[in-house]
Amino acid sequence: MIYDYLIVGAGVAGLYASLHIPKGCSTLILSKDPIWECNTFYAQGGISRAVDEEDIPLHIADTIRAGAGLCNVEAVEILARNSIEVVDDLIRRGFQFDRDEAGRLLFTQEAAHSRPRILHAGGDATGRELHRFLLSQTGAQLLEGVLVVDLLVEGERCYGVTVQHGRQRTNIYAKTILLASGGIGSLYEYHTNSKKISADIHGLAILRGLPLKDMEFTQFHPTVFVHNKRARKYLLTEALRGEGATVVDETGRRFLFDYDPQGELAPRDIVARAIFRHQQAGHRVYLSFERFSEAFFKRRFPTISMIFRNLGFNVPYDQVPISPAFHFMMGGIEVDTNSRVKGFENLYAIGEVACTGVHGANRLASNSLLEGLVFSKRAVEASLASPSKGRELSFPVLGDDLVKEGDQEAKQHLRETMWHKVGIIRRRQELQEARELVEGMLDRPIGHLLRLRALTARSIIDGALARRESIGAHYIED
Ligand code: SIN
């Protein structure tokens, strides 16, 4: 069988794309793990949206400023101009954003936005609510527990993917393919991402000749609790600072003002670096909620309230120790403003796996769910405007071992190296050392999945080495 549409990934971009595919089309969505295991599910803050028509130029300007001027301006304009429409579409379909007592949408403030512009749902559970909602709306066939291990590419076309499903390895063919697999979180020792986000598709992109762009721009979230045992560290949403939480050290001092006059509301890269430097200087850093009443905190941040009470913190009275952690990949598979992968006819990349250029060197808070919505819709519209005929072409099924002995230790070593040498503050010598480690790994007979990780890591390191000046999230000290 050849599907009309194959979507790799079941986060916001993949699911929202499926809502725009005409009903008569056969559409299959692949999810690597249980369907909710994706970054969308864990997104707390919200969805940025131009408040009204007059706010569109300001939303554009804020996005470009946060992106350190390296954004694709056309893509940013598309993002902001379509923000009202996609949010209206969600509301029309029945999605419930948080509202005030008079029924007006509640917009919150987040760092580097020049006005409150963030819509949220379930208080601090925007991603979870949105994911649940989109799942309830999609008519596509969903397949869980399916690992994509190859892209079936020839010339300017992608014919499908090879998947490992339980013990079975098989090819799935489709006329149009949308990659919506998310970022690269678990390449780093500390990250806020779903544990399934492991850079496989970026690695496959490299292996099969898809273009990658801006891979050096890796965003670190400033306020993360990193002491839990899970691979995914607990995010403390930016909206907390937007609503009045402060960052203090062990003496209670709000030291962020030493680094930027906007303090807690400075752009994310500045806050992350300031916290990192303060920690390197021997300080301990905390998020303080002393401005919040208990009732407000519980109502506005119910998920964080529950998680941290379960961890033994009497929030909002206790401060929570924080650290930066990897959060979002600005770079990715290079696409045009219709989300079509550069150089390909029927292959699209949407959401975090794509590089539309909207984020430039540093993403503005809460622009990612919005990007997933706006550009997934455009991908489907573009595919409908130039339909792909699809052609029987039989590819051999990849025979490589996915995992080999020793991969687990090597993977952990890679994660530590990425965190320490390709992290918040970079040095050329350390980047070179990281590159040598990755090259050594690629020269050994490692499993296919580790190879994909290592290829992605190498592209981040190469991007970082090539960009000699500090800009946005790429900060290089020598
Ligand atoms: C957050 O809630 O702080 C994360 C939002 C985002 O990554 O844009």
C-alpha cells in the first residue's frame, strides 16, 4: 500500500497537519513511544499570539530581536500574521484557552516579549491540553511504538521510511511525507525534552542528504530543576517569571540585574548564561515565588504545584534550586516558507525538527507551538497545491544492527561531552575535543542509532566551530 500522507511524529505539528488533510486521503501518523511521549505534551508556558492586528509588527520585532537579527524575516512575518488565524481555528474547533471571569482570553507575559502575548490552557498545562485536544480531533491512523530507522530517498523524492516495530523491520511507502519528529534533547546530559527525542531523524537527514541549517543554535532554558532521577528534567515555565517569580542566589540577591537591566525578563540566552556563570562562581541559584499567594500559585500553576509538592517542596513558600538545561533546537532540516525540505518535491519538515528560520539564533518564548501550528498547516496546503503522484519503488530494508555492545556507555559519554563542551558557554579547544570524540565514535563499529546521534552531534559541533562570533544562543569565549 502507498499512503497518501505519512507523518513522522505525533506532537503539535504532526497532529495539526493531519487536521488539514482532506478526509478521503489515507494518512498514517507514526509515534516512537506511547503517543503522549512528545515535547508538546510537556510544554507548559503557552502559545504566543499577536494580541490584535496592531500587535503584529511588534510580535515580528520581538521575534527578530530575540533571534539576534538572524531570523528569516519572511518566515517571521508569516508566523505573526497567521498567529491570530490558527488560534481562532483552534477555538472554533473547541479548544479551551484560559479566560478571565468575563470570558476574555488571558494573555500572560514571558521574557523578551514587549507585552503580555502568551495564551495558555489548564494554567501551566498548555501543551498537555493541546495535545489531548488535537488527538481527539485527528481522523488519521495512529501507530505507536514505531521507530523510524531510515528515510527512503532517491533523487528529489522521499518514498517513505523504514521502521522497526517490535521485532519487525519493514518499509512504509507514501506519496507525501511530513517529518514532525521534534528536536534533539537527549543528546545533552541535562534537558527538558521527552526522553524519546534523540536526534534520529536529524542523523538520517545527514545520512540521506537532506540539508540541515543553523545547528549551532541550541537553546538552554534558564530555570530547570535538574535533581530528579529521570532523563527529562523538570521545567519551571518562563511564565512564572512573567507573573512575578524571581531568581535569587543563596544570599537572596536578585543577581540577574548585574547582567541585564531587564533582570528576570531578559531574553532566555542572557538569563541562562547569567545563572550558569553565577553557579560557576560558586553560588547556588533558586527560583523564588514569594510574591505569589498559595491560592494564586495553585490556580495558575497547578501542574508545577503538584510536581514540586510531590518532590517535597512546600511551594510557593519554598524556593526551588534551578539550573539551565537544554530545551530547544533552533536549527534543523532546512525548509522553505511552505515547509518543503530544500531540494525535495514531496518531503516536508514541520515543528522543531525543521529550520524555517523563524527563530534565528535564539527563539522567543512560546513561539514554538505557534510555529508548529502555522507551518504544519502551510505544509499541507502546499502539498495539496502540488500533489505528489507517488510511484512504486521498492527499497531494500536496512539491515544494520540498531544497537551494539558498548553503545549505552558511549551514548552517555556523548551526552556528557555535549553538555560540558558544546553547551551554554563554548570554547574552541573544547569544541575540537568534542569533535575528536565524535569522530572516534563514528570510526568504530557502533549501532545505527548511536551513529545517527553522533552524526547530529557532529553537525552541531561543526556549526559551532564555523561560527566564530558569539550570537544569540551560540556563545563562544575564545
Ligand atoms: C516555558 O514554559 O518556559 C517554555 C516555553 C517555551 O519554551 O517557549
